[in-house]
Amino acid sequence: MTALGDVALQYRDATLGYHQPVVSDTTLAVHSGEVVGLIGPNGAGKSTMLRAVTGGARVLGGTLEVLGRSLATYDARSLARVVAALPQTVSATFRFSAREFVEMGRHPHLGRFSDLSAHDRAVIDQAMERTDTARLASEPVDTLSGGDLQRLTLAQTLAQEPTVLLLDEPTSHLDLNHRLQVLDLVRRLADEGLAVLAVFHDLDMAARYSDTLAAVHDGGIGPCGSPREVLTGALLGDVFGVSAVIGTDAVTGSVSVTPVLRRGETPQPLGVRVHVVGGSGTAARLLRRLVLEGYEVTAGALNAGDTDHEVAVALGLRFVPLPPFAPVDAHAEAEAAALAAVADIVVVSATPFGSANLGNLRSAVGSGAPIVLVGSLGPDRDFTNGAAAALWADALASGAVAAATEDDVMDAISEVSGR
């Protein structure tokens, strides 16, 4: 990614809409060399912000500037020389060839009766090559698939040689391969100096390809910043009504979003309290499933950064939080034991046990509640010189239920609770 250049597109306290405002008092700058991603729920006004630039929506207040000039000073032809837009859906109702379709992108640069120059043809060739549409050159556009037509339309926008590129959910009709191809190309174009404002519904893709994210909701913009600053659990809850785990993609290093629960998704409470001992990501699915079925769920001691910890936070569960890699000390064990003691059922997930988390197992076995033990505790899970295995054997001898799978756990809980 290159250093950002001058402001290419700027909304200054802009109110945008049609007969009525859709977004109000909006302030946002898009620099050359930058991808700004707009995220937010359907109908929030993301597309309206793009359409206001091209004339499809109105500027009802404030100002909208392109390359330092008010949008109102541009006629359609001069605006098309600097701004290109890829809409959400594209239709082809005339039987142009694919190359003729892309050639239309050069019209803003041509005189009324001018023919294509060598430069124009070179620009068209490059646009089709970069979008993998050169092979379609002679195909009638009205016979193309939605994905091919979307990429061909991107080629047409690139043929305009714009300074500002507007993308409204640019990969909605593309398969995974071509989705990545298009967004990789957009990223390279931005690195070469293009200013890009794009609407995204896929938050992982938005985080991966955007320098800046702006959340559009409640009639305006906010927050706005880097993907890591914007994509927080609080924003996902407030803007999308979703509880989610926010992490880091192990391959790209970008922010990743894993939805856990939709607002209003949980059923009526069953009145049964289930305490889960987890760790190392072994209980994440079970925690979510229990909540979705209406159980009141608590968890033992969990370290920050552990998937089970992040899921417990997203679900709003009571548990014993620990710093990363911190051991379950006497204080944490006592807190976990207090939660287990008031549970109707205690479940010990298939987590491994060492000296650092043995207190979690002790708190479960000593709870006095019916216990469900997941899997078997062999050498691959017991790193306590047999202390964990002894606790496990004591629990089984006292009537704990052994469960091999998650479904077995749910069946055991249902049987013990009489549900």
C-alpha cells in the first residue's frame, strides 16, 4: 500500500437522498491511493452515498466535492472523465459485443465524431486483460452470465481511466475465484493511486481490502477508521444486531468477523443452568448451542484470546476471565467453583488439562451437580502426571455421564434435566 495522496472525493456535512434525506450531515474523505469501504445494514444509505456522486441521488444539503471542486460545477461528460461507477446490478439489453461494451467507457474522452485512437485501443485492451474478459471480446453481452457481465462492466469503468472509482457491492455476482481477482485488482489500482469508495456487505472482505471503513447507520456515518478500529463487538451489536467474535485472519492478518448470535435469536429460557468447563476452543460450539436451545449457561475460567473466551463474551455469559496464558489460581478456581455449585448440570468439554488449568476440573468435580464428561482423558489430554485422570475417574465412579459427541452431551443434559 502506498502513502495516501490528495483528497479525491469529499463529503462535507452532506445530506443526501431523494425526495427525503437518507443520510444527513455526512463528512467523509477518500484520498488517492485509498480504499474506503462503506458497511452497514441494508437500506442505511450506502448506495445513496455513491449515487449522489453520479447524479442518481441528490445533494440536499452541505457539499460534495470531486478533486477539490463542487460536484455542481461538473457536467455529465466532464464528471465521467474522472469518476467511474460499478453498480450493484448490471443489465445488457442490446446485442453489443463484449469489446464494444467496454469501448463505451472511452466515450467521455472522445469528440462527437472521433474514432478510437491507438491509445484508446490500448486502454481497452489493458482493461479487458486485467479483468479476465479479453477472451469474451466477440461474445454478445446479452448472452453472458451475471458474473462475466459484472467483470465486463468493471472493464468498462477502467476504460474511463477514472481518478475516482465507485463500487457498489462489486462482487455480488462473482464466484470466489473472480471475487478475489476483482478485489485484488481494485487493491492494486488503489496502490497505484486510484481513489476507491466501495460498498461491502461481506465484512471479512471489507476488512481485507479497505484502508478505512465507515459504518453507515441511523441516518449518518460513524464510526470511521481502520478496520481494526471500526469492527468491534460493540459496533456489530449496535449496527447489525449481531454478537460476533472479532479475530485476526491467520493468513492475511486482516480482521475477521465470526457471527455468533443474532439479536432475538434465543428462545424462551428453559430454567436449567448449565456450567461448562472449556478451554482451547473445545467448548465454543457447545456454548452457542446451549444458549440457542434456551439453557442458562455459565463457564469456568477462560483465558483472553482463547476462542472459548471470545465466544463466551459474544454470548454475554458469566464466566471467570483470565489474562492470556494465566493459570487458574486459587482465586479463579474459587470463582469457577461458585458458578458450578449453583448449576443444575456441569459439562467438562474435551479440553486438555495441565497444571495451569487443573483447578477448572477440580471446581467441576467438586460441584455436587450432575456431571457430563466429554471424551476420554488419556495421555493426549492429561499433562498433570495423572492428577486430572484421577479426578476424572472419581467423577465417573460417582455417576458422571460419559459423552462422545456434542449430540451425546445435549442428550445427556436433556435426560438429566428432564427436558
